[in-house]
Amino acid sequence: MAKRGRKPKLSIARVKTALEQAGGIRTIAASLLNCHRSTLHTYLTRHPTLLVFADEIEETIKDIAEAEVIKAIRAGDMQTARWYLELKGKDRGYVRRIENVGKDGGALQVAPASDWKDLMADLNSDERAMLRVILTRARGEQINLAELADDELELLSSIMERHETKTKLFAEVRKAA
């Protein structure tokens, strides 16, 4: 990278060559040019023809990637075919469906939102923040699991497992007493 205060010697030809070698990835092109990414960005914005050139390279790379996907599908790669259909075949009903079930495939038991507040003490600050968001969306109603993101579902599952463990421990202590 060029030292602070020194302008790197960029030219349209050098930048085009670097962009081609980097497959249009500007950070890699900047490294090849021995300058900072922001320096390259500034140079590109001052030369609109270079921006168009960089966009064309990105489109070419996308075309190459799509061609590889099609080759893989034609070669019988089922994982690639499934991935492609999940992305491009939604209009034909190909979507990823995630079913959340409870113990032994039964109904998933969800406590009312007010019961979750007791579990806050066991959570770290990130988990508490995420749980607050979930509870705010629920507004005192039962939590609709279908509307939750994967990380939110994982958090709720973790909390429920902790709660079940505590409940079992308390039950064992009561039996022993």
C-alpha cells in the first residue's frame, strides 16, 4: 500500500488490468495496485468508464458461475439441482420448508410471553436483547414460531432446554426431600 500522504500512481490501463486479474473484486484489485481500497474507489468514481468496466467484469464472473451451476446440474449433481430450485423454482413450489416440532415429533410447547421473563437471569446480554425483541413482537400473545429467524429459534430452543433441565432438577430435589 502507498504510504500515507503519497498518491499511488494509478492509470486507467493499470486499474483495468488489476480489475481483470481480481475478477472485479475491488479489494483484491487495490492490493494488486498497492493502494488502499478507498483510493481505488475514489479513482473509479472519478473515471466512470472504469466503473462500467468493473461492472462488466462482475457480470462476466456471474455468467461463468451460472454456467458452472448448469454443468453441475447436467452432470447429475442433486445438491446443486436442489439449491438451484430453492432459489429459482419458487414459482413452481420449490421452497425450503422447516418444520419445528416438539419432543418425539409432537406439538411444540410454547409458554406464554410473560413466563419468559423469569428466565432472563440465566441469559447473557446478547440473548437477553434478542429475547426482548421476540417478546416485544409477541406483545403478550403466544409467540408465532413461523415468524422467527433461525437464530431466534435456536435461542428459544436453548432457553427451553435450560428451563426443562431446571424443572427436572427442582423435581428431583423435591422428591429427595
